[in-house]
Amino acid sequence: MLINCVAYRDGRKLADIDVEDISRYVGQPDCFVWVALRDASDAELAKMQEEFGLHDLAVEDARHGHQRPKVEEYGDTLFVVLHTVELDAIDRMQVGEVHAFVGPNFVLTVRNRSHQSLLGVRERAEREPHLLRHGAGFVLYALMDAIVDRYFPFIDAMESELEAIEERIFEHGAARANIQRLYGLKQRIMVIKHAVTPLLESAGKLWSGRVPAVCEDNREYFRDVYDHLIRINGTLDGLRDTIGTAIQVNLSMVTIEESETTKRLAAWAGIFAVATAFAGVWGMNFEHMPELKWAYGYPLALGLIGATCGLLYWRFRRSGWL
Amino acid sequence: MLINCVAYRDGRKLADIDVEDISRYVGQPDCFVWVALRDASDAELAKMQEEFGLHDLAVEDARHGHQRPKVEEYGDTLFVVLHTVELDAIDRMQVGEVHAFVGPNFVLTVRNRSHQSLLGVRERAEREPHLLRHGAGFVLYALMDAIVDRYFPFIDAMESELEAIEERIFEHGAARANIQRLYGLKQRIMVIKHAVTPLLESAGKLWSGRVPAVCEDNREYFRDVYDHLIRINGTLDGLRDTIGTAIQVNLSMVTIEESETTKRLAAWAGIFAVATAFAGVWGMNFEHMPELKWAYGYPLALGLIGATCGLLYWRFRRSGWL
Amino acid sequence: MLINCVAYRDGRKLADIDVEDISRYVGQPDCFVWVALRDASDAELAKMQEEFGLHDLAVEDARHGHQRPKVEEYGDTLFVVLHTVELDAIDRMQVGEVHAFVGPNFVLTVRNRSHQSLLGVRERAEREPHLLRHGAGFVLYALMDAIVDRYFPFIDAMESELEAIEERIFEHGAARANIQRLYGLKQRIMVIKHAVTPLLESAGKLWSGRVPAVCEDNREYFRDVYDHLIRINGTLDGLRDTIGTAIQVNLSMVTIEESETTKRLAAWAGIFAVATAFAGVWGMNFEHMPELKWAYGYPLALGLIGATCGLLYWRFRRSGWL
Amino acid sequence: MLINCVAYRDGRKLADIDVEDISRYVGQPDCFVWVALRDASDAELAKMQEEFGLHDLAVEDARHGHQRPKVEEYGDTLFVVLHTVELDAIDRMQVGEVHAFVGPNFVLTVRNRSHQSLLGVRERAEREPHLLRHGAGFVLYALMDAIVDRYFPFIDAMESELEAIEERIFEHGAARANIQRLYGLKQRIMVIKHAVTPLLESAGKLWSGRVPAVCEDNREYFRDVYDHLIRINGTLDGLRDTIGTAIQVNLSMVTIEESETTKRLAAWAGIFAVATAFAGVWGMNFEHMPELKWAYGYPLALGLIGATCGLLYWRFRRSGWL
Amino acid sequence: MLINCVAYRDGRKLADIDVEDISRYVGQPDCFVWVALRDASDAELAKMQEEFGLHDLAVEDARHGHQRPKVEEYGDTLFVVLHTVELDAIDRMQVGEVHAFVGPNFVLTVRNRSHQSLLGVRERAEREPHLLRHGAGFVLYALMDAIVDRYFPFIDAMESELEAIEERIFEHGAARANIQRLYGLKQRIMVIKHAVTPLLESAGKLWSGRVPAVCEDNREYFRDVYDHLIRINGTLDGLRDTIGTAIQVNLSMVTIEESETTKRLAAWAGIFAVATAFAGVWGMNFEHMPELKWAYGYPLALGLIGATCGLLYWRFRRSGWL
């Protein structure tokens, strides 16, 4: 579905143009055309391939979707795949894709399986004509910057979640809930990680070493995007590392708690076993058991049982078993 | 066993030719010959070595089989080893091998221990003469692309399997089954990993840096294969990482469950130990135990025992032990 | 908030100058201006951007804060982000930031969310005019050196803490406390790690390979800072590795202790179960139980019970269960 | 101990020569001398050092032995250390060493602490004069190839062992045996790993990048050795990874089994505790316990006890505890 | 404290000289001066800095001590930090430091916190004037070689210790001792690791790539040191890896043993619970319990209890619980 198709000259919008007129503007020296599609059909892609002379393999990737994030050069055209991350109605993370074809005087973006509009990117770019004058490369930067910026709230949410778990990690009885939350957190981290890590490698090529011509003028801007990705990646690695330790610690806590339960069980079992053994002895049917005939035999026996149990209780208490 | 032997000119099939005529076609400038063998005998390999002038070491590797995936240059000829993965009758993964010798104007493929035909590769290539015109290099691409594409269903199946396990990972009593499935999954991942990782390194040399002459014209195609391999490899690494965490989490769950069982055991043991201790006391044979003579002594005793047990039950319940 | 603004010539302080006069001094060949801000407002940053011609992206980073440590070149100006670490009132680690813009003849430092003054850096630099003569690059060195030196007390404290934990790691009953302390230590290490590791990579670029012009004369000084960072980083990695092992060992110790508790429980339970079983036998109501009528039946029975229990006790003791 | 000392010309054996005559043959252009020693004495090494002009440090390494595998260049002479692995009388792995000094027209091999003869290498080389014509470099290849080939049976044995363990890993009661076998396997892997990994790095230098002159003509052969080493190394890494997971899984299985035992114990303890408690109640000595006087009181009581225990048994059974 | 101060010419000792005369000898072309200090005071270091023109930063490092091992170039002077390891009176490892300043015609060594003399290095060097002729670089080699050689006994001791632990790792009841020894071993490994790993990186720069002028003539010697360090490092990594596995295995063994204890406990508890339940039944006070009146009721009852317990014992025995 075509969202819009605009021609620019010297960083300023010329006009919304018709798809058929693209080739007319693309040919002019200071112009560039920026086309935005959404969930593009095969026909639309074929049309665009023809207009912009896109490479078969890149178009095929765009058609199939489910690509990993990457930046590929086909001659003087870049093919860029970005992952968008958003929450669906029941707060699960959904991964969408944005494909961008960036040539010397055109940008084609295709948004797939994502509800978040990219119109804001265009608006922001049009507000800064002195930057938009840098051409298609700057549009790519603006796009990448916008998408990467949308990862940060997820990172922040995950850091808060981890902190919330950490506060409960040494609590009694929270082990099951903690481990579930840690595992869920790990899963969400992997989603962002799959969006960020491959892009990180590719983004590095847009500002250091041999840089594609179309990005040449915007090196510092791409380094800024790269820096954001490095930051996200570092945070994700830190989170993963901490989750690993937290799972280990959680296991230790469960084992410690079980150990404490075992001790308490042992203590009470001991106390009652002693009482039962004493009672069993005086329940024997020997004829000659003189204490059975004492007037105060019974209270003495009860007292002795009570005292022994009390002594045991006190000793277990002191040694921390109870 | 010879499957077929075809000469091509300018990307179009000339004719099925006889093995004896190979040298006649190989000598012509725009021609190339594509020979396909299956589970080749030593004699067939020796014949081919003579026809195409293959290197001793490469032929020896092909004869022995059980090579790891690799791309080796012998002069202007490439020797490529690929692993095929398929399911046998009882759904176990079987690894086969495809060896390809690719020279400036010939391709020789040998398929070993694999039931999946490569005829589709030839058909697809013949349908696109404008691409097949790129010669032997393009045939190699088509072959690699076809084999790598066959890994994807396995990857998808493994991702589904992991998701299925994850859904049951926090379930009671599923620990044994989970751990068995996780271990089985890990084993299958290793099979694909052994096919993919070494190939990944080698495939990189077919499109970046100094590229063998025969692949020069098809760089972008090999980059596409490389990109698929990177994607598979990334997914496999993600799966492994998740399996590692899942095994750890599973161990935690077992320990948590055991801890819960221990607590429940402790609770019931406590309740019955109390009842037994009380009964033991009134079972003692002292002569002067006044309560034994009370008219309502017995029901009172039963009531006291019942009440104490009830109280314990209620407290264990409240603290989550029961 | 402006802390101070000073012009230097040939390594010696000329005068405290007004912000408005900056451009006058910056233009002179042997002069440089060193401005220090604290928690700078947007207006102050805008003013500085104008005076020194700073790049939009760098200023934006300074405005937003929460950057990772880094060194970025914008033309002949460096933008450096450093993390400060200090303890707050209740001894928790707080991370602040210092941003430095370093040009051929100016240094602008902005301190954010940090209570520790950097005045000492200026004083030390002014005391050594023969070094300060190296210009803005030397100021950057002095700044980095001062901030990195402040990490060492934290490292030392963490090493002492780990040693203290290690002394108690094989103690009975210390497992819960140990695991809590180890986890807390791990968290603190991560804070320093986030300050050090990214800086390490960046600092390497200030002395080896292509070095920014402004640092050229001070290579050996930056190598010294780099060497400190390498040392801290190595220590942190060692600490992390040891903590990982310590957590594992702690888990083993808990399991060993639980095992010992289980054995002791088993032993005592066995002894009392034997006593109870004997007593139960003589408590049976059979009519023909001759030993019940013996004159010394009771003491004999008690003796037998006592002897059996004693024998068990001795055997458990010998096998280390008690 | 001198094994043999042979002069070759143009890939063909000239004669068994005397150690004293070595220098006469080494001086001739197309000749090379191949000397084989075994557990060489210091005097023999000194003699050889003199004949071939070997470097002090290399000879010292050969004298001391216990070197790690390596390839070192001293001028135009290579010093190569290889590890041999063989089984002793009681099937334990024994590591021996082969030191090779390879110059432009000589090869000196010294075999230490190894019972496996290297005569086969010489025989095979002499059978292929067209290859042996490549000189000392080809002899080095033949030696490395032979020694590396001897690692494969160990690898195969270890893979079979791991498969055998994997088949029993989910079996009841096999945990102790499994963990012992896994640990033993890990130890054996480390032995091969120490032989292979350092050699892998060194062997890479014999075919890629700047290659020592003596190996120049045999690049493709050394690449073949390198490829074997890569394969072994990959297999070893796979084995280690799997062993790590298997140990983890084994621990999980032990914990699961313990959990099942605990449950069964809890169930039976519960059943008998109930019976004992009931019997205890009717063993009390209250005067007014009407059911004690019933004609069918005893069978009713037995029936009630039996029914309760039966009910418990059935419930435990249903919930999988028994 | 000055140990000695000697001038050399052409590899031979000229004379013990006075510190004041150093500059006179340093100026002569074929001479070099070798000064050895121990726990040098600030004044001594200042004196040496003046005599040899040492860099401020290097001298400051030497003054502060507690440096990590490293090799730094200051102009044509090398500053080398080495760690010595020795045992103190109660067999704990103590780390000392040796700092060496190596210029074109001088060597200054400062030994700190170490009791082991370096005189042997000087003696050995003076015995080989043909090597000492290589000048200051050779002295550095001799120093590094001597210090690195002193690591080997520690490595050997640690390997023996690990073997001793491994022999007991599957023994009953050794878990606590094993884990303590493993942890202690890990700590000692880290000490050596901190001495070796940083030095390894630095030592590589003394023989490969751009080598400092002063080491140029001794490349092969430094490669030898490097090779020793690689060997130590590899052994340490192997030890660490094995310790990690051993700790894991130890945990498994503890869990297995606990599981066996639990089973044995369950078995005995079951046997006595059965005896107690039977006795309890015949201890009930029902009036109509015909077997109580049988002449052989008591021995029959005892026999039945004994037989049941015996049967249980036999079954538990058979299933390996006892």
C-alpha cells in the first residue's frame, strides 16, 4: 500500500508526485524522491524495482520478509533491513520489519507487520531542510535514528523489571515467581538482541572505514546511531549477565530454603520422636515397673517428657534450626 | 553413479553429452560442462580427475568423504564440501555430503549418503539462462543456495519445539520430559551447527576480500547465501543460549518442587507425630492417671488430639506448606 | 552553572575571564581557554556551542546526558564522556557524568549529577606549567587521570569485600549471607565495569594508531591512563570470575550441609525409631509374654533398648553421620 | 639412539649413510639428508647441532622435551614439535613428542617417549618419489600428516563413548557411573586438545600468509593437514560443549530422581504414620471406650485402618508419588 | 638499596663502578651499565632517573609499585614490569615486582617485595660473554627468562594438586574437602594468571612485528620467553577449565550421595515404621482380639514382624537402596 511519494529539491519538499512521475524527478541532479510503502504487494515492489532499478536479490528479500537486520550494498544502492519492536494488545512484543532502499537520489521504505507509522520521521526531516539537503543518506539516518530510539523504552522497562526482581530475590517463597519472571525477561531481551546485534555490525560500516557514497556526508550522524546501538547492546549484555547470575543465585536460595526446611523438619521430628519413645516405654506391659505405681508417677513422667522436649527445643533454637 | 552430464553454451543447454566428450566441450571458450554423480565409485572419480585435471588431495577428500564443510582453492579450481541434512524413515536427522569441483568451465557435483535429488537445482538454473550465462560460478551459487535453503525447515521445527517446551517449563511434574526434550533439541542443533558454521567462514571468502575468479561475477549472489548462513547461525546460537538457560531453569524448578514436597511431607509428618505422641501418653500404664477414669475422658482426648491436629493443619495451610 | 572560566598562555594562567571574552582568547595562537560548568542548563550549553563551534550531535548528547563513556571526534574537536562514581549518604554507588569538549585551544567540561568537585584537577595542572604548556590535550589527560584514579578505592573495597566473603565461604550457616553479599558485590562491579570498559576502548585511540591532533603531544600520558584502565578492567574481570566460582562453591556448600543435616536426621530418627519399636513390642497385649513377668524384665528391657540405641549411636558416630 | 640416516637425490634414496658423511651430502644442491633419532642423548643432539648448524634454543627445547606443539623458524630452519598420543598397556593415554628440524636440505626427527615407530612415514614417502622430490618440506608434511591421522581413532573412540553415555543418561540409577565416565572423557579430550590446538595455530603459518621457504612448494599439502586439524578441533569443541550440557543434564536427572524418592518416602511414611496413629488411639487406657467392648470392634478397627491406608495408597498412586 | 652497579664492555665485566661514574660509562659506545636496586627509596629512584634520563611516568609507576606486568616504550627506553611469585613462611603465595628500565646502554632493575635474589641472572649472563655482547636487550631476556622459569614449579605443583583432587573426586564423603581444595587451587591459579597473561601480550611485541631497537638482536630469545609464557598460559587455562568441571562434578557427586542417603533413610524408616505399626495394632485394648490369647500368639507375632521387616530389607537391598 502506498503511503506517500514526495519529491525534494535542496532539502525542501517540491510536491507529492505520482508514482509514474518518479523517473522524471530521479533524473534531475539536486532532486530526490522519497517513497513510503506499507505491507507492499508483489506488484508494488515490481513497479518500484523498475522505477529505481533495484537488484533482484534485494527485492526478493523484501518480498519474503523475515530478514535479519542488515545493510547491503548493491552497486550504489543500499538495501537496509531494520526490525521494529512494539507491544500488541495483550502486551506481548511483536517484531515488524522496515526495508529501505537508498540510492543517490531516492529512498524507498517498506514497513511490514508494524502498526507504528513512520510519518514522524518524514515530518521531522522536512522541518530541517538544512540537514535534509544532505539527501537520501540523511533520510536513512533519520529513519534508523527513529527506529533505534524506539528500542530505548523497552530497555528501560526491562531494567526496571530486573530491579523489581532483584528486590525480591532473597525473599522467602518467591523463588518460583522470580524464576518465571527472569526467564520471561531473558526471552524479551533476546527479541531486542536479535534486532540490535546484527544491525550494530552493519551500522559500523556506514561511518568508519570505506563508507558507501550515499552516507559519506552523514558519517557523524551514522556514528551517533551506531553509538546508540552500542549503548543498547552493552545494556542488553549487562542484563543477560545479571539474569544468568540471578538464576544461579535463585537456585542457591531455593536450596538454602530447602536446607532450612529440612533442619526444621528434623528438629520437630526429633522432639516428637523423643516424646513418643518415652510414652512407649511406660506403655510397656511389664509387671514389675515400680514407677507406674507411684502416686505422682504420671505427672512426673509428663514432666520428664515435657522437660526433655523443652531442652531439645531450646538447643535446636540456639543452633538456629528452629 | 552418473546422474547426468550436460554441456552449456551462453547459459543454454547444448546437449546431454557422453563422459568421453567432456574434454571436447571444456576446451571451447563459452561452453561449460556440468556433471552430476551420486555415491561415486573410485573409478568414476579417477575418470573425472583425468577429464578435469583435479588435484590429488581434493579427489582423495571426495573419495574418503566425512569432510567438514569447506571451500578450498586448488589453482583456478574450487573444491567445495557441503552437508545435506534430511530425516530418515524414523525421523532421525541424517547428514549427507555434496562435493563440488568448480573450474572456469566445468562443474562436477558428487552427492553422497543423501536421498534428496539435486535435479531441482539444474532445472531452476536452466530456466534462467540470463543468469546461467555467468557460468560455473552461478551453478555453484545455485547449488549452495538450494542446500542452505533446505536447512530452514529444520530451524523452524527446532524453534517450534523450543516454544513447545517453554510452554511446559513451569508446569508441575514435567521436568523429566522437558530435560529429555531439551537435550534432544540440543543434539539436533549441533548437527545443523556442524553443517553451517564451517561453511559460513568459507562462504565469506566467496564474496568479500580476494574472491576466486570463478565466483567474481556472482559476488552478490554468494553474499546472499552468506547472509542466509549468518541468519541460520544467529538463530542456532540463540537457540543454544536459550536451551542453556532453560536447562538451568528446569533444574531450579525441580529443586523448587522438591522443596515444596519436603515442606508438605514435613507438615503431614508433624500432624501425625503429634497425634501419635498424645495417644502414646494416654497409653501409658501408670496407675494414677485420673483422666482415664473420667466418663468423657475418651471423647475429650479424641477432641484434643483432633483440635491440635486441626490447628497445625490450619497453620501449615496458612504458611503455604500444605 | 558556571564554575570558572580561565585563559592560559604557555601553560600559565592569564586571568579569570568573562564568558563573553572567550572568543577573543581562543583566537590567539598560544592561548587556550578552560571553562568548567556544572549541571549546565540548555542556555549555557547553547552559549558554549556558539563560542566554541561545537557540533549539534555532541551538544545534544551533553544535554540529554546518560551517555556511555566514549571519545568521539568531530573535526578537530573531541567530545569525551566519562562516568564518575561516588557514594551517596547511605553508601550506595551513584554514577555521575563528566562531558568534556576538547579543541585545539579550548577545554569545556560539564559535570552532571556528581558532588565531587574537579577543582583539584585545575589546581594540579596549574602547579605544573611545563606540562600545561602542552595545551588542551594535557588538560584532558589530567581530567581523565583524576576520574580514573577515583575508581581505585572502589576496586580496593571490592577486593577486600571479596576476601572477607571468601574467609566465610566454608563456614557453616553462612550461605545465605554469603550469597547476598556476592550478589551485591557483583552488582557493584557491574557499575564500575560500565564506566571502565567502554572508556578503555576509546582511550586506546588516544595514544596508539592515528591519534587526534590535540592528543598528539601527550601520547605517553594517555597510555598511562589506558594502562590504569587495563589494570582496573583486569581486576574487575578477575573479580567477576571469582564471584562466579564462589557462587557455585557456595551452592555446593549448601548442598553438602544439607546432605550432612539429612544424615544426622536419618541417624537420630533411626535411633528413636528403634527404641519406639522395641517399646511397642513389649506394649502388645498378648497373654503369654513370659518376659513381662520376670522380676528384672523391665530393667533388662530398658537396658536392651539403651544398649541398641548406644550401639547405633556409636556406629553413626564412627561413620561420621553424627 | 640413531634409527637411520639416509641421503636422497631427486626424491630417490641414494644410500644409508654414516652420520660423519652428512655434511658431504648436505652440501650438494639436489640432495637432502633425513636422519631419525629416538630418545636422543645429549651427545647425539650435540652432534646433530654441529652437523646441521641448529640454533641453541631449539636444541635446548629438544633436550628438555615437554614442549607444547609449535612451529618455530630459526633462519631458514624450522623447528617443529608434535605430540603423539598412544595407549599404554592398561589403556591409558600416553603423550609422546616428535621434534623435527627441517632445513633446506635436511630433516632431523627425534621421537621421545613414544613406542609407535615413524618408519611408515619414510616408507610411504619413498614410494612416491615424484612427491619426495619436493624435498624436506614434503617430508615434514608426511610426518605431520601421519601423526595427525593417528589422532582420528581417539576422536572416533571418544565420540562412541559419548554416544554410549548419552544412551544411558536418562536411565534410573546410572548417574554416578555417567558422571564418572563424562569426567574421564573430558580428561581425555583435554589431552588431545593440548596436542591439537597449539599445532593448529602454527600449521596455519605453513600455508597461508608468509610461508617458510622450505614449505613453499607444499602449501596445498600443509593446508590439508591444517584442514584435518580444524576438523579435529571442531569435533573436540563439539564434544566438550556436549559434555558440559550432559553434566548439567545429569545433575538435573539426579535431582529429579531424588525428588521422586522423596515423594515415595513421603507417601509410605504417611501411610504408616496413619496406621500407627489409629492403633495408638485404640491403645489408650481410658476406661470408657465403648468400641473396645464391641464384639466386632477389632476387625472393624483393622478394616478402618486398612481402608484408610488403602485410600491413601490409591491417592498417592494417582498423583504419581508411588 | 643498591645491590650492585657494574659496567660491561663487549660482553665482559669491566668493573664495579660507583653510582656517580655511571654517566661516564654510559657515554662510551661499546659499554653498558647494569644497576640493580632492591626496594629502592624515592631518593635512589630520583638519582637513577637523573643518571639515565628516565621518563616521569615510568619512574612514578616504579615508585608506586603494584603495577600489572607490562612492557612500555618511552623513546628508546623500555620500562618492563614483571611479577615474581614465591612462597612465604607459611606456604602462601606472595607476589613481588621487578621493574626494569632498559636503554641502549644501560639496564636498571628494581626488585620489590621479593626475597629471591636475582644475582643468579647476573652470574649466568657473565658466564656467557658471547651472548652478553648483545647488550642491554640480552640482559632483559635473561631477567625475563629467569623470572618466567620460576613460575614452572608453581604450575607443576598445581597440576599435581589437581591430580590429587581428581583421584578423590568420586570418593564418598570427600566433597567438602575437595571443594575447598578446588577453590584454593583456583585462587592460586588466578595469582599466576595475573602475572602471566598481561606479560604474554607485552612479550609478543618484543619479537614479532615492530620490535624495540634494544631487543632487535635478541628476537629469537624473546620468542623463547614468549613460548614459555604461552605454555604456562595454556596450562593455566586448562587447569581453570578442569577446575570448573570438577566443581560441577563435585556438586553432582554431593547430590548423588545425598540421594543415596535419602534412599537409605527411607528404607530404614520404612522397616521400623512397619514394625511399629504391627506392634501398635496388637497393643490396642479391644476385648475381643483372639490372637492375643493364643499360646503361641506372641512368638508368632514377633515372627510375623521379623519376617515382614526381613522381606522389606531384602527388597530394598535388591533395588540398591540399602
